[in-house]
Amino acid sequence: MTNCVSHFDRLVASVRRIVQAPTPGFDQVLSQCLEDIDALRNSERITAEQREALRFLVLGVSMHSA
């Protein structure tokens, strides 16, 4: 379980770095990030709760940048 938590913590840190550094094409980056999150969930590499937490990070930034 420690590896799973550690892996998720790294995912959270990566998503935070992505959303805190807007670049040209930022909307496409966020869209790809959401697709990757869904792929992780579909392959059961993260839980449904972890998926929602990651999506919240991405969508929260997306809503504030609109």
C-alpha cells in the first residue's frame, strides 16, 4: 500500500506543477491531463477517489482561468 500512496502523492505533485505553470496551449495540456487521469483509473492504477481528487485539481484551475 505504501507504494500506491507514494505513487499517488507523486501524481498529485505532478498535476500541481502542471496546473501552476500555464503555457501556450494550456487548455490542451489540461485536456490531456484529464485523459491521462481517466486512463489511470480505467487501468485500475488509481482508485475512484484518487481520480476525483486529481480531476478536482485540474478542473479547479480550469474554472479559475476561464
